Amino acid sequence: MSTPEDPRGRGGELVPKVYDGEIVTGPDQNGVSADRRPVAAVRRAFIDCTGRLLGRVRESGRVARWRGLLAYRARKLPADVVRLLWFLLRGHGRWIAKAWTWATYADLRSDVRQARMSGDAQARREAQETIRADAKARWAKLGIGLRRTVVSAALLTVVLVLLALVEMLFDRADMPGWLVTVYEVRDFCAAAVRFTVSWLTVLGPLGWVVAAVWEGRDRTPGAGWLTQPDRADADSWVDERMISRALAHLGIAPMNAFFKNGGELVYLTPARKDGDGTAARIRLPLGVTADMVADRRPTLAANLGRASLETWPTKGDEDGVLDLWVADKGTLAGGAGDWPLLHEGTVDVFEGVPFGLTQRGLIVNAPLLEANWLIGGRPGQGKTSAMRTLLLGAALDPTAELWVFVMGESPDFEPLKPRLSRYRMGMDDSVAADAVAALRDLTEEMERRGRTLGAQPGQPPKVSRKLADNPRLGLHPLVLAIDECHELFQHKKYGRQAEELAVRLIKRGRKYGIVLLFATQSPTKDSIPKEITRNVSCGVAFAVADHIANDGLLGAGRYRAGIRATELRMKTDRGTCVAVGITDEPWELVRTFYVTFEDGTDLVTPVIARAMALLAEHGRPVALTAAQENEQPAPVDHLADIADVCGGEKRVRTQVVLARLIAHNPDEYDGWTLPDLTAALAAHSIAPVKSDGVMVIRTADLAAALTAGDRETDRDPAGSQGVLPDPSLTETPSLDQRKPRSGRRDQAKREKPGNPRKQGRDTTGSDSLPGGGADDR
């Protein structure tokens, strides 16, 4: 009998028992072995990514739309089945009616009936002869068709029978190659016929049913039962069928006849989301113009379930093309929000000023440079606020100078006063006189700027940002705003002169950096000159009373084209305007920004404080034009500077001359390029020449040009007749000699500092000559 081994040793001590084995990696807490952990991690990452992707797809707008559409169709399935069965029956009925009409000449017989009832024997005979001729031609065509069919079938039958007999007598292996090919073609055609017949037995009835349903479909416009689901935004949902249904019920006779005959509109641009609304472009049927649709705008808006303000039918590129924009419900009721520059930011007037939000919800950067504005509307609708917004934006450009004249007692522009170079407010004649004086000064400034531009290298055609930044040139942007301008243009004493000066500035001042802003609440032909309405580039109309005021602000023909501010409602649509010329679009419906200036709230003054800080930072005065006139800096002699930087060198490279000029006078020459240098030399008939492969300027040419210039300076000015006689002479000049010369040219010459006549008058008083007292004049 075996006994268990005693774990104790001979000495009575415990002896540890040794086991043989290897280390085995056990499972982790989740029961996954360590060497399978990377695979599990990759699997989990793949599952997570797939889940997130499926969740994003499930939550996307398109999938949500299709999911809602399918759910809607599932709920409407019984009604859809009944409707499709009705379409199937009605389609067969329409086919039967068409076949009966064709077979019995029902359309021609109706003509005969009408001719008989009207007593027109000639028309009756013509209709009957038409029926007989058509019947004869129809049966003749039928006979020709049957004869051709019988002959073709007989020939085909004979060929097939012969092929079958030959195949019975001879094996294909013994046949010639061409005959084998004929048998292969026969077998292929037979297989194709069998395949087609087998599929026609299945697809034929299905195609017949589909064709019958399509024939019996509801042809009235707006039958959107297959596509329009119950949506959360159903009030804003607009598609082609809804537009067609709305147009079909406008009461336009050609449109009614078009839809009655089963016509379908052609959508050049299908209904698509466009900002805060839906836009579509439609080719109208014959006899219908876009103006006819625009005249029924309230009816169209009602048919689409919108307010008139939310429905904008306008003329497209052609009279027969309708551009339709329909706003989402309620989106135009809210304001534009805070002005983007209310708390920070600067403006470059060459880029534009934030003005408002379009109907698409986009910010409009209103153009100021190379543009003139006419803003109008009924009282209290926001025209003065819109002008103030434009001026606030221009004030945040440190290079801009602002003049404001208010032809009435209105404090709307008082907070801007520190930033204005000229400001007058009131209803008396002195304000009108100052406004006319400002227009006259601008006209003279325009002429000066024209001469300054012509003296610049390359003779730039208009003021640019680079030229405006140079304070020595005096080409900075200059904005003149006149509120209630109708008071000025209707003024008995100054109105005609103001009109002439304003029209001249509008036509010519845009390229010289001069901008005019006019605001009025009386845009009529008597209050606003027609030339101003025709030539302003930006027209803004708030709520107006009639089409005369509408076209007076926006331009002739705008009302007929459907661009109408008459649809804007007093108070309800305050701050909303119809604008043309402010973007590339033919028109915009703009919700203007409002910078609050009311009792207890003044957000205008902080903006002006920032504008004044910008002026101080750039070291520019407020009255830039006045400072320019007072300083009258001496013009830079480019030729002398070029000769100076060339030194005593015989010839100097053009690049070296340009670098030395910039170092010599950075204010004048910073930003010059080689074309500018070439243009400055060309003004003195000098051109760089090529020497050793590079373009150089020769100092000999510069010296010759300077010498020629000195000789011209030493000559007497044109028209000068020398100096006056010595005062000690006792001879009295003749009366005709003492008469002043008339004309602008002689007067300009007499006022030149270097004119010896003026020097004589400065040194000799009026009583210096004998007999020169007042009694002799």
C-alpha cells in the first residue's frame, strides 16, 4: 500500500516542492487576452467612427428631408393608391376620347357644325372637303402600310423556309462560310425575339399601366401631392408647382389659356434657396410679360401665402422672363441688428461702408467713392438715419473730409459736429447761401484736383487709395451731405444755382474723390431736378406714396419693372428700403443698420470719439481742404530732384535713380515705380537710354532740359507788356490804357506773383499817378 510522500526531510524540516511550468498571459478584466487588445481597440475605433458617420448622415438636412418625405408618403399611402387608380382609369378614358376624336374627325366636324350654325356656307364646304381629303389620305396610307407589311412578311417567310430546307439536307460543317454566317444571324435574331417577347409579357402590362397613369395625371398647376410633405417650415416651403399654381390664378387671360391647354412653365432657374427666401426664374408663356405679373403682385403674394413685402416679381433680362424672389415668412419683420462698426473697426471708403442687410441676409458694403446718393421716403421712415450711417462709416476713414448741411431744424447730425469740416443747420437763407457756397467751393476743388491728377506721373484717370493717402496732393475723399435737399433746390434765390452746381459735381466729381449725398422726403419732379435723378448712381427709396416718387428716387421705369417702394408700409417697415446701384444686382431690399440716437441713448458719439482718435493718430486735421488751401505747398520739381540725385555722374541706372529719389524725399517718391520715373522724364521730353545692356539716364539730357526751363522762366509771361512807367513821370495815362482787361485769362495773369504789373500796383498806390484820384474815374 502506497503512502503519501512526507514533505518533511529526514531532519524534520519542511522541504519546498518544486513544480515545472511556463508563464501564461491571462485575460484582462474584460476577459480579453493582452495580445488581442490592439485588435479590439481597432474594432472599437472602427465601430465608433462608423456610428458617428451614420449619426451625422442621419442628422443631415437632406436625409432628414427624405426621411420626412418617406414618413409622409407612408401616412398618405391609402389616399395615394386610390388617386393612382383614378389616374389609371382617367388615362384610359383620355386615350379612348383621343382615339374617338381621331377616328370620327370630331375636331373637324365641330368646325363644320360651327360653320352651319353661323350660316357660312363657304367655311362649311371647306371643312367638309378637309374631312374627305383627310379620310382619303388616311385610307391610302393604311393601304400602303398593309401592302408593305404583307410583301415583307411573304419574302421573310420564303427566306426562312428555304433556309430550313437547306439545313435539313446539308450539315452546317459542309456549308460555305457565308451561308453559316446567315444561319448564325438567323439564330441570333430568333433568340432576340424570344427574349424580347418573354420580357414584354412582364414589362408590357407594367409600362401600359405607367403610361395610363401618366396620361391620367392631374394637369392642373400646383399638383404637388407627390413631393410636398408636412414640414415644420411648411409656411416657407415654395417650389415650382406652388409658383405655377399661383401664376395660374392671377387672372391673366393668356396665362389662363396656356394652363387650360395643358401647358407647363419653363423654369430657367428652378426654385432654390436664396438667402432668407426662395428665388426662381421663369420663362412666361406667349402673350404674358413680367410687367403684367408685377401689376398683380398682391394677388400673387396671396396665392403664395405671403405678404406683398415678401413677394418680389421683377423683370429679368427679357420682358418675357420673370425673376421671382419670395421671402421666408417673418424674416423681413426683424431689424438688421447692430452696426458692425459700432464698437470697433475702421473703414476704407474705397471699399465701402456697412449699410444694411439684403433680402438674402448679406451685409451690404455701400459704395461711396465714384458714387452719388439720393435717399428719400416719407417722414420718419429712416432716410436721415441711413445718411447718418453712411457719414459715420466715412468718419472712420481718417483720410475722409465731411461737410453736412441740414436744411431744417433737426439735431440728427449734432453728434457728428466735431468730425465735420463744415456744418450748418437751419431754415433761413444764410444756410442755403452757405450750402451753395460749399457747392461752388467743391466745383473749384474739382478743377484743382483735375490739374493735380494731370500733373501726376502717368496722369492717372481718377483718385486712388495711394493718391488719397498722400496729404501733400489734397486728393483725399470729400463727402458733402445735404439733408432735406428739396428745400435748397426749391429756394427762390439759390435754387437754380444749387441745381447747376450739383449736376456739374455729380457728372464730373466722382473720379476726383468727391461724393454727394442727398436726402429728401419730397422726391417729385419739381423738388428734385431731373438731371440729378438721372445721374445719381445709388438710389434709395423708403416707403413712398406713389409711382412718381418711386421712379424719382430709383430711376424711370423701375415701377413698371416691379421694383416698388410703394409696397413698403409706414411704420411697420421703418428702416427697410428698396435700393438700386449699391450692388451688382438690379435691386436690393435692404434692412438698414440703425445707430441709436434718441433720448437717453446715444451710440453715435462714441463712434465719433473713435473717429477723432483716428485723426489724431494719423496726424490729420479735421478741415483737410482748408488746411490744403492755407498751406499751398510748393510743387515738387521732379526734374531738379532727378538731376540732384544723379550728382556729377555722366549716366546713372534708372533703378539707382529711383532708389535715390525715395531716399531723398520719401513723402513724394515713396511708392514710385520705373513707369512713374519714365513718365516724369517724358514730361520734359527725356527718355532713358540703353547703355551696356541696362537702362540709364544721361545727365547731359537733364542739364539741357533744365537750361531750357530756365530760359522759359526768364521770359515775360504771355500777354505781359513790361513794367509800369516810373511813378515820377507826370504824364497822365490815357483812359483806355487804364481800363482793366476783361476775361478769365488776363485776370489770372494779373494775379500771378511774378507778374510785373502786379508788382507795380503793390508798390504804387492808386493816388500815385497824377490825376489818378477818384474824381477822374
